[in-house]
Amino acid sequence: MVQWLFGLSFEQLSSMIERFDRAKFRARQLGQALYRDWVPDLEAITTLPAALRTKLTEAGYIVGLPPILQTFRSVDGTERYLIGASGDQTVETVWMPEGDGAEDNDDEADAAPTRKRATICVSSQIGCAVNCQFCLTAKLGIERNLTAGEIAGQVVAVLRQHQVELGRDRINLVFMGMGEPFLNYDAFMDAVRLLVNEVGLPASRMTVSTSGIVPAIERFAQEPLRPRLALSLNASNNEVREAVMPITRKWPIEAVLEAARKVPLAPREKITFEYVLLGGVNESLVHADEVVALARRTGFPVKVNLIVWNPGPGIPYRQPEDEDVQQFQQRLIARGVPAFIRRPRGRDIYAACGQLKKTTEGNS
Ligand code: SF4
């Protein structure tokens, strides 16, 4: 049986390799090769003796870094990838150079000049069970959870593709691709720990967005190491939210905010409200005032990322007018709530928010 090495924690690598070689440093060498050198196969791990590589191969171990099967390039520089997952399935990951217009996570000034700046949007499931009415991924339903190796592997596959130098290049991760990370909580958090502890990406440059899975937010609040939190709000009251996000019937806005209040924030850390603006549904100034009232009620610092809805086939909404988007943002800012408009990225290749649906359309 084939067994993937990529995705195993240092402790798991240690107990696995002990069966083949008693030298304690072998696990560290293997971890270095997998998570820092991003080797494509076992034969490339020349720090391990050839005999050990052979034994591992005979036992069915492979590196298992997920392959990029197809790349779609947008005119704006965004790239969408179909990445291989086990069982001949694919998952979607997006590379957005220079971020997406949302506020940067970086509160400190950079000491060293950076070469590349980009945000990688990572998937946590194949499909999604949450059924947000504005989202193309929802149309797939849920196929399965991704493993920790498949989640972290998307990141490393893309870092490798772009020859990123960690420490010099500035990479943000957003867990906002296909799926609801908090409905695959354990694998998602294992992936975060791998990416922080083994790959070397700082947790402060990661953001996870949830549709509001209350028990998982409460677990998240206990994590010693965690990304920043974004709540996919998308409506200013429960009535509108139930219509666009039926999950609101299970966990209304107040319950989500109550759970989020338990997350201990670092100095200057804010919780983000993600807000997809849908024409004629949630983008009036009355809605903006309700968002302000919600932000004030939270008891924690909030910033709002406004996302102009991206059209998709069979989704019964319309885009808001530019003027309404500007007015909505200005209203929030005028009432003391920081608000940013996320530039739509990669719309022409179905890479923008809510468009990930394993489509093979776009410019490959
Ligand atoms: S917006 Fe996110 S949580 Fe909602 S259906 Fe789409 S992928 Fe799932």
C-alpha cells in the first residue's frame, strides 16, 4: 500500500523511521527534505543513505507532495491550479500576486526588502456542505475532507512552483478556498501546525474564514497556535443571512459572535468580517448601518473586507453597482469601522471568491 510521507508531523516521522534506522537525526533529515527543501521524490533525499531510501520505497512510502496538474493564468497575474489529491481527485488552489486589496496582516514594518508578495488561497475540502447561495463551490456538495498533507501540500506545491524563498518573500495564506475548514477541523489544524512548525510560515500571516461553525470556533479559541480569524458574515441581520447562508438557522449571528468573543486576540489583532456584496440583497446603507451596529456589539476589534460578488452560472444574484459598493465602504469608515474592498482577482479563470468549482475553463 502506498503511504504518503508528506503530511506527517515530526513526531510521526520519528516513530515511522525508527523502524528502519535507529539514528535519531534521520527524522530531522527527512523533515528537512520534505518541508524545507520540498523534494519531489525519495531518491532526491541524498542526506539519507541509499539503503534507507530503498527500504522506505520497498515499504510503500512515497514523498507524496501533491502535483500541480493544470494551471490557469488570469490577465491580472492570478493563477488557479488544479492540484492532484488521492483517489484521482483534484483540489483548487489560487496564487494571487501582491495580495487582493484586503488589509495586509503585517503590522510590523519589514526589515528586509522583499522580492515576492503574494497570497495563496487554500482549500480544505473537496466541495462543501455549507450551501451558501452565492457560491459555486456549494453546487458540488461535499465530496470529502482533505487530509493535513493535502492541505499543507497545496501550499508547498505552489511555493515550489514560484520558487519562493521563505524569509525573503512575503506570503500570506488564506484558508478560503473550497470547503469549510471548521468542518474538517482536525486536519485543518494539523496542516496549520505543519506549515508553521515544519515549513516555517508564520501563523500571523495566515487567516482562516469560517461560515460560523460555533463549536469549532470555541475549540479554535483554545489553540495556542492559530491563524487569524475571519467570519464570513455576508449579511447584517439573521433574516437576510438565512436567505443567503442557510447555516444561519443552526447558528445565528449572535451565537457566532459569542463564540468569537472567546478567541484571545494578540495586541492589534482584529477579527475580520468577510462581506460579499450582493446587488439588491445586502448592500444598502441600512445594511451598512446594521453592520456598524454589529461591529460595535462584538466587544472585539473588527475590520470588514467587502467582496464584490463574482457571478457564476446558475447563481441567482446580480453584482452591486460600483457606486453602492463605494457608499457602503464609506459609511462603515465614517462610523469608525475599518473597511476594505477586496479587488476581484482572476475572474476570467474562475479563481475569484466563491468561484472554485473544479472548472477546467480559463486560459491554461
Ligand atoms: S462560501 Fe465557503 S462555506 Fe460557503 S458554500 Fe462556498 S466554500 Fe462552502
